[in-house]
Amino acid sequence: MTSAAPVAVQPVPRGGLGRLVGRRLVDWLPAAVVLVGGIAAWQGLVVALHVQQFLLPKPSSIATTFWNNRSELWHAGWFTFQEALGGFAIGSSLAILVALVLARWRPLSAALLPYAIAANAIPIIAFAPIANQWFAGGLTKSSKIFIAAVLCFFPVLVNTLRGLTSVRPQDLELMHSYAAGQVSIFRRVRIPTALPFIFSGLKVATVLAMIGAVVGEYFGGTQEQLGVLILDRTRIFQFPDAWAGIALACLLGIALYVAVSIAEWLALRWSPSTSA
Amino acid sequence: MSVVRIEGVSKRFGNVTALEDIDVSIAEGEFVSLIGPSGCGKSTLLRIIGDLIQPTDGNIVVNGKPARKARIDRDYGIVFQDPVLYDWRTVAKNVALPLEMARWSRQKRAARVREMLELVELTGFEDHRPWQLSGGMQQRVSIARALSFDPALLLMDEPFGALDEMTRERLNMEVLRIWEQSGSTIVFVTHSIAEAVFLSTRVVVMSARPGRITSVIPIDLPQPRTASTREEPRFFELVTQVREALHLGSDLDRTAPAPETQEATA
């Protein structure tokens, strides 16, 4: 009888999200230096070269405006964020459902996937004015939710489908040796395999959802929408106001992206690339 | 009673004949190795027994029923060359996978997983992820998984082919110990002559293109086999016998001129 000595075994990863962020703070230091340096350079160049405010305001005046208009901005931002979030949720979940159906019945996928890939390549945002017409002239949230959902749908669909079908043959062979049914194969092999693909689709979708909502608003909406606010302030030459709105749109987009990244980290803790 | 009966099995992939007219019968409690050069169809034959590939011709009976029925009844456990562990499951949950599919209760599963990990000497690694283990440990998890539901038959497809010699010899001992303890029947595919002789009660020698059985050599080494078995004169005799049987199967390769010469004269 031999006794197997456990050699060169890595420890089970422990510690929560907090520790992960803590460890990463050091990793983020170079990026933080670039950010601060970039803003300082922007400020310095605008002052030194006497750049006109309508071309590019100073970061300090954008920040001041942001602070002074914070309640109005926050109100508009929240409205638009809800549109983006709604579109993201509807578009992504629909895409995942459709991908599951297409992966289960391959002939269907063969018939429809070329169109999904083609649709993924077209600038769907061009339909925004039409979408506004379809939904109460664009005065409600629904037209923007619609456009954001359509934008999110295709990348999530294509990524999820690729994930569901990129299962290793030996992983399936093992399941066949257990006489596993399709539901079991999806639950135990295909979906876990697809998760990293689904999350990369979702991360692309978060960015598209914000674009869809804000650009949709450019084509019509009410005063309480962030896109309308940016457009109106530009028209009346209040450029720092417009820039403050753009900054908020960026922050909201980043927040959504970070939220999905955290969900990804939580869902994929088993993966060597996440834990390492 | 024979656990596996293979009658007149052939397999063609397009116009390539992978297996031709295979007849083997494997009795309960036997340890049978299939050995042959690469391309002789030994892995294909194993997959046909497991109903993962359908034969073109012939008949397979496993546990007295058609191979398909045996697979649906989960009559066999299988160990591949690659451990095929799921990264999204812990070691314990990988071992529990077939039990989960057979709808064992949570308590029964936990108890069996503990027992199996003890058997392959991996107690304490329950919560590790497969990629945190060495290759040899991963293969032991795979063996524990294959044995977890007490299959009458264990199919092993070059399970130690990717491991270094030392790990391979240690795992050979473990497989023998498990075979003695569980009393199951094992069909073992390998391309190592020493491994086949050391482990088996019978070695089935195959030749390539088309895959055929050229000889069946009973291994009469005393049981239980120990590390010193490898040093017995009888061990070397049997190794020589298997080697000669293999060369007989590839007779053409031996008498044919070397490839370079062939090219020069052509």
C-alpha cells in the first residue's frame, strides 16, 4: 500500500471581496496616478493655452458645476439610469433565454444565428428616433428601455450561445456515460461552461445600455432626462453644465459595469483565473 | 458469468476500419488490459463497451444486457486519460456527481464521498478545486468518482498515460488495492507493456490498421501483486511475451525499409 504525499498543493482561496479589493488597491495605484495626472494636465493646458470654454471647459469648473447642480443632475441621472437598467435587464435576460433555446435545438440556431450576428453588427442606435415614435413620442421611459434592450440583446445572445456550445467533448462524454438528459447536461455542464462568456457579454451590454438610454433621449424626451439635459445646455451654451451631465453619464455607466464585474467575481469564484 | 461479452464487433469510420471482428469475453472480477500501438482502436473498443460509440457490426453484452441498457442503468464507471473534472465543482462535488444523477440523498452522498476520498487517500481535499491538485491527484479524484456508485465494471482509458513514471507506479498500486477491495471487473487500456503485465489477469494484444486482437496472454503472476512483483523473473518473461506478441502484430513495420529509404527509392 502506498501513501500519497500531497505535494505542491495550492491552498483553498479564502477571504472575501474586501480582501480582493484591498489587494488590488496597490495594483490600482499606477492607474490612479495616471487619472490624477491626466486631470491636472487637462486643467493646466486649458489655462495655459486659453482654450475657450465652449471647446473644452476646465475640469475645476465642470466639478464646480457638478456640485452646484447636483440635485438636478442626480434627478435626471437616476431617471436615465433606470431606463438603462430596465433595458439591460430585459434585453440580457431575453438574450440568455433565446440562447438556451437555440443551443438546445441546433437546427434553429443554424437558421437564426447568421441573422443574430448580422444584427449584432448593425448600428441599432440609428433606430432610436423610430423607437421614440413607437412609444408615446418618446416622452416615457419605455422607448429608451426598448432601445437599450435591443442594444443589449445581440452581444449577450451571441456570447451566451458561444459559451453554451464551447463545451469540451470529454465533458459531454462523461455526462453521456451517466446517461444524463439534456436538462442535466445544461444545468451541470453547459451553463457553468458558458458563465464566463455570459459575463463578458453582459459587460459589453452595460456600456451599450447607457449609450442606448442617453442617445435615445437626444432624439426626444422630457426635461427630467439626462440626455435631454445635456442637449439643452449645449444649445444655450452652458458648456460646463453639459459636461457635468456627460461626467454623470460616465459615472453611471462605470457603476453598472462595476456592479456586473462584482457579480461576475461572485459567480466565478471557482475559476482559476478569478481566484488566482 | 461474463461481465462483458463482445461478439464479432467491427467499427468503420468512413472507409477506415478501426476495429475488425473483435471477440472477447471478460469474466467477473477479471482485470483485463487492452494493449496495442496507437491507432489500433483500443480506446474505440473501450468506448464501444461503454456505449459511447456505436459499433458498425457485432454485438456487445454488458452484465447480461445490451450495452445501451447497461449505460442507462449506470452499470459501469469510466476513467479517461484526462481526469475530466469540472472546475466549477469542488473535489467532493465532482466525486458526488454520479450520485447526484442517481438521486442519492444528501447524507448518503456525503458519507459515500468521504469513504471514496479515503479510498484514494485524498481526505482533506474535499473543498479544493480540481485545478489546485497535481495531475496524479486529479486522476485519483476521477477514479473515486468512477467507483462512487459501486459499478460492477470499471472502464479505464489510459488513465495514467499523461503522468510521470513514479506517479504512475504509485497509482498502479492504488488501482490494484482498489480492485482487490471493491471486487469489481476492470477493463484497462494502456500502451505500457510493464503496466499491462503488472496489473492484469489477462492482456489482450491488438494490432493496428485494421484493429484486431492478435493474442490473449494470461498473466499468472501471484496475487496480490507487490512492488517486488516487478522484479520477479516471471514478470520479465511475461513482459517479453507481450512485447513479442506486439511485434508480431506489427510484422510489416519491422520488415519494411525505414521511411527515409522508402522515400529515396520511390
